[in-house]
Amino acid sequence: MAACGLRAGRGRHDDAALFHHRLAWLNGVAGRYVVFDGGHIVQDYEADEFLSLSPGCVAAMGLRAFDLEPYRHRIAALASSPAAESGSTDNASLAIEWFAEDDTSLDAYEYTIDHVIEHGLESSPTFVFRTADPAAEDSPFRWLLAINPLPSRKAFDEGGLLSHLHFQYANDLHTLVATDEATGAETLRNPRWYAAMCSNEGTVEDRCAIIRALHHLQ
């Protein structure tokens, strides 16, 4: 499913049509939202009407949240946590055990937040995690990039998608991130490559619905 935001040109008689499933950047710009499914229009909203929909309703249409402020506040809180500032793993933000396709355990590490990239995966604020475990020195899972899970777990109970996140991993941060020497700004080297992780709820079909929504499949 995709959203189309339309805006009447200021002082002109033409409109601009924007097709996208990420909606937050259209706030205050789009005057109308049209929802497509399988190439057909299924809903047509004025901006005020669309922005009043519940997050669960929006998620059920396969669309991203249009209010990112709660996630930005959460990111800021985590990034300024004692664990993130000290690099200590005593209060790890994340613990992951990695498995092969045959369910063989590969590695198990604790991660802390190193810093946050403002515009990373899906052009969203992206956590940069690292593990200080000496055993991870040669591991491909030493560094992680991950966005905040979307939608909330409550959305699934309201008919929306399972909560899921996108992430990248590598042995060194330089493999994932390029840094501008003049400004210090960080950009992803390969923003189109990422894995997806979803909450352990629902059925296989519910998990497949995430992929269908991401790629606008039937």
C-alpha cells in the first residue's frame, strides 16, 4: 500500500503528487492523502481527516507513522543514558543471540548505544550499537545499526502490522557508515541493504504481511 500526498501549488493552479509510505515529512505539506492497494484507490482523505486517524489504523494500511516526536524523545533518552555515555555493558541496552539457518547458535553479545545517526535507515533516526565483548573482535556482529521498532505492539492488536525493525551489521563501523571529514556528518554506505526483525507474535502469515506491505505486494 502507498500514500499519495497532494499539495496545491502556492499561487499557482498546478498540484504536486508524491507517492510514498513514509508520511512524517509530509505533515504541513500534503493537503490530501490517497491510499492505494494493488493499484486501486481504496481511501481518499483530506489532510485533517487523515492526520486524525489512530496509529493502529495507519499501520494497518501498511503506512509509517506520521508523528515521529515520540520516537525522537525515546532516542534522545536512550542516547543520553549512562550506558550510552560510559560505554559500559553493565546496563546493556540490547542483548542478542545470533543463530544460523539451522538454528545453531553463532554468537551472543550485549550491546550499548554508541551514538545516533539522525537520518539513517529509512531516513529515520538510527541507533548505532556496539559490543565491547573481546570475543567479538572478529565477529560480523560487532556493530549494529537499527531504527526504532514500528509500529507499536499495540497496533497489531488493532489489526495493524507486527512490530518490526530494520538493521544492518558489520565488524567495523566504517563498513556501514561514511563520515564527511569537513562536517562530521554520517551517511549510510548502503541504505538499501538491511535485514528485518519482527516481534515473536502472530503467525508466519502475519510476518509475511510486513514484507508485502514494504514492497506493496498483494
